[in-house]
Amino acid sequence: MGPANEDRPANARPRRCRTIQLSRRARLRGTEGNAVARRIDAETPPSLLLRIRDHLDREAWAEFAEVYSPLIYGFCRARRLQAADAADVTQEVLLRVAKAIRTFEYDRQKGLFRDWLARIVSNEVKRHVARRKDPNLPEGFDVPTMSEQWNEAFHQHMVQAAMQRCRPHFTEQTWNVFVESWVKQRTAADVAAAFHISVDKVYVARSRVLKRLRREVTVLSDDLL
């Protein structure tokens, strides 16, 4: 049985969510966004990073792989690693995380999970290249070099993943109102006119989806908050 819907999606068909542009990320990281996002609701499940510390939680590991594998694979492919090599690196990174996560201490003052994961990705690419006896390391995999690009890829992927998890919980109209007003940054008045609803309903729809989005972001990675 699926999760309880927050709107009336009985007849709504989930649509592929739109990718949030990086500039929209500030909406989650701004003063107001931080204040709200840090107040974790009582119904918010434990974060995925906390759950995978239990190596017996297979559901958590399956979820982690589903969320993070495309990020790692896509990052490697974008830096011209061959498909087979990128797949191998992705699997090795997941294995390294599985072995090391139980001793990983999440402390923002000492470092973020995404930084720790970036080092693992960089190291695994180097190991993979060394095993193949290829003297040429693909560009962009030294940690200092990859830092900015990795952070952008991480943020964009996590927000998109969170949006994909949110989408089935809302009707098509509520979701589209949110996309138009928050992602595309159209005025509430314009969105209200386009959907033949009141301005108040635009704000209500946006607020409801944002509450769910922050919840999903918290579950996937506190690094975005």
C-alpha cells in the first residue's frame, strides 16, 4: 500500500518532475528556507545516511543506491569516463561507503557527507585507472579540481531526487502550480490567472509542496540545508 497522499491524487498520474535549476537552490538555503528546513517535523523519518549505518537495513541500502548511484555514475560519465568504467567506479564507491559509513561522524564544522563522498569517488577513479595501468587520469577527478563541479552536481541531483519523491503525493494541478510559482518564479497573480484559481490557493499549494520537499531533502541529505 502506497504512502498516504497529501492532496487528492486518486486519479492523478505521476509525471516526471522538472529539474530545479541551480539558481533555485537558494530558495532552500536562504534565511527563511534554513529556518523552516531545520525544524524537522515529528513525522520526518530518520535520514537515509543514518539508516544505512545499520548494515542489516537492506531497504535503506537499496534506497541509498537508487538515489546516489545515478549521481556518481553521471558525474563520472560527464568527465569522459567510459560507461563500463563509470559503472565499475560506482559499484566500488558504494562498497567503500558500506564499509566506512558506520564510523563516519557527521559534523558540519569538520566536513559534510558530500565532501567525504567526493574523496571516495576521486580515490576510486584513481584506483580504477591504476588497475588498468593507464597513466592518464581523466580530467576533473582531483579533489580540489572536482570540488565545485561535484557540489553543484550533488545539489542539483539531491533536489531533483527529492522532487521526484514528492511528486506522487500531489494532484497534477497542485504540482504544476508549485512548478510555475516556485521553480519558474512566476508571480502568484500570473499563476492564479493561468490556472483559474485564487492567489491564496497558489500560496497554499506552494507551501504544501515546499513542506514536503524540505522533508524529503532532510531524509536524503542534510547537506542541502
